[in-house]
Amino acid sequence: MDGLCFLQERQTRQMYGFLCTVCVLQAFFLGICGVWHVVDVRHVLVERELAAASYLLEQEIAPAMVAAAWNHTEVTEAGRNLLSQIGHTEQTRSYLVLLAGQTSVPLLLTLLAGGVLFGAALLISTALFLQKREQVYREAERIVTGYVCERFVKQLPVGEPGALYQLFGRVEQLSLSLQAKSETERRAKEFLRDMISDISHQLKTPLAALTMYMEIMAEEAWREETVRRFTKKSMQSLERMEQLILSLLKMARLDTGNIVFEKRQCYVEEVVSEAVGELSERAAREGKRILREGQPEEKICCDLVWTKEVLANLVKNALDHTEAGGTIRILWRRSPALLQISVADDGCGILPEDIHHIFKRFYQSRQASDRQGVGLGLFLAKKIVEEQGGSLSVESRPGEGSVFRISFPLSS
């Protein structure tokens, strides 16, 4: 079977089948010509015998003698001498030679014409096959040249049997790798450009404010109250810059895929406790409450560190949008397919025109214009949850508060 592997290709099979058909037709044609030649020779010989028998009978030779002459096989010297006298020898042009001329020459001409016809058919079919194959090669060359120039509009023909199309399949696999590499490089360039733009844009405001605070303190250094007030503002700007830089670094690690989430079974209560531990003091200081509700034995398959940061961002966002005396409720519960953690507040809520944009990077609503933030907390929270196979959604009504829901599928 290895010797016939070239027949796997459809065009080669068609060409090989055509050649076999031509050979069969040629053999059939030669057979017909041979049979026709034998019949013709027999006809000529019979005509000659009839003519000779008719002449002998006209000369009143007994029919028995004529019949005996045709059936006689012994050669005598007298017979040789007679034929030699009338010119019928091996060196002279006998009637048998004339017979050959009458039958063989037409046969040879017929065979020559048939050979020319079949040869022309083979040459033309081979030329058409090679021309079609050359078109395939040239088209493949144009497509591969496009791949080199990062143009992946056309694709090589694949999916058919044969060594050529197997080669095309390998080239297509290579082109997919090139596309992936090109797309990765493009995204990396876009990411770097966007990151530089984001950093320069986001740092511009706190740096300008910090510069202004420094100038005010330098001009009014003798005023203790002014120095204390603007020192506090400077510290707030520095904290905001630190928060921004840390958030940008986390965002960069997420966008470039450099974070590997180490998922394991964790108690939900443990995740919640670690998330709100650092924020409990702030809530008490601002006169707000953080309530937790759920079954202590409930578990969730997640990365503890990053999921804790998601919950911390949601709780911090709830504290930012809740007035003194408000309540933040953290509730977790299990459904047949999901484990859901909700963070609800009774704060100002989200405006309808903002609710579809709050998970975008650096987005801040008009309600948050007076609050310190960088607009990355919710973006990072959604990104982290989705990278772990979960989802993050929100429901809100202005003036009634908001509910953020984290949903993780239950592990089998």
C-alpha cells in the first residue's frame, strides 16, 4: 500500500484513471485491428483461391483434380521449377507480397493514426494536469506570501487526502501559530500603549495636586494650621497614587496572563472574614455596620488570596457609597448549581446611566466625584472572578442601595 500512497490525492487518481482508460482503449483498438487484419487476409486468400479454381475449371480440369491440388501438401522439384519459370520465388514479387501490400499497409496506417491519436490524448491530458497542478502551486505561493506579510484572508485548501494537501495542512497549522503570535504581539503593543496612557493620565491629577500642596506649604510655612491641613491632603494624594500604582500592576498582571490562580476548597466564612477584617475598623470609625450571614460549613473552590481581594473591593465600594448609620450585608448561599456571595448596601445606589459602565476600567460616576478612588476596584473584581470561572453582577436602585453578586459553579 505504501507504493500506491500517491493515489490518495484526488487529482492524481483522476489522472491515473484516465491513463489506465487510454491504455485499455488502445489495447482494445489493437485487438480490433488485429481481428480486422486476419479477416481481410482470409478474404483476400479466399478470393485468390476462387480465382485460381475458376480458371482451372474453365480449362476443363476435373474438379477432383482441382480439389486434390488445394489439399496437396508435398513439394516436388517439378513444382519448384514451374513456379520459378513463372516468377514465383522468394526473390521475386509474388502474389503473396501483393497480398501483404493489400492488407498490411492499411493496417499499419490505421495503427499509426491510432497511435498518434492516443499519444496526443496522453500529451494533452498530461499538459492539462500539470497546468492545473501549477495553478495550485502558484495559488499556494501567493497565500503563503500573504502569510509572511501577515495577511491571513485566504487559506490553503486542506481536508483532502494526499501528500500535497497534508503539506498544506502543516502550513495552515504554521499560519495559525503565526496568527496567534501576531495577535499576541498586537495586543501586547496595545496593552503597553494603553497602560502608559492610563498611568500618565491617572497620575497627572494627584501629582498636580501634590505639587500645588507643596507650593502652598512652602509659601505659608509659618502657618501651622495650613501646613497641617495640606500635609494631610498630601498624604491622601500619596495614598491615592500608591493605590493607583498597585491597581495598575494587578491589572497588568491579569491582562498579560501572568497570574496563575491556585484554586482549592475554602470555607466561605474564612474568605469573608479575611476580606472584611481590615475594613471593620474603618466601618466602626465611620458609624457603619458590616453583617455576615451564611452557613459556616459552606465551601467554595477558588483562589483564597484573590477572592478575598474581590470581596474586600466590593465591601470597600459599599462603604464608599453608604452614609453613616448604613449597613453592609454579606450573604452566602448554595443553589443546585452555584454558590453565590452577595454584598448589599443601603447607600445611594447607582444611576441607571452608570450601571452598565461601572465595571469598566477607570470609570467613575458623577456620584463618586467627591470620593477618593481610581476607578479600578470593580474592574479588577470582575476580571478576577471571571478568570476563576465565575461571574459578577450588580442590581441597584438610586437611593435604595446596591447588591453585588459573585457566583461560582459548584465543583463536581
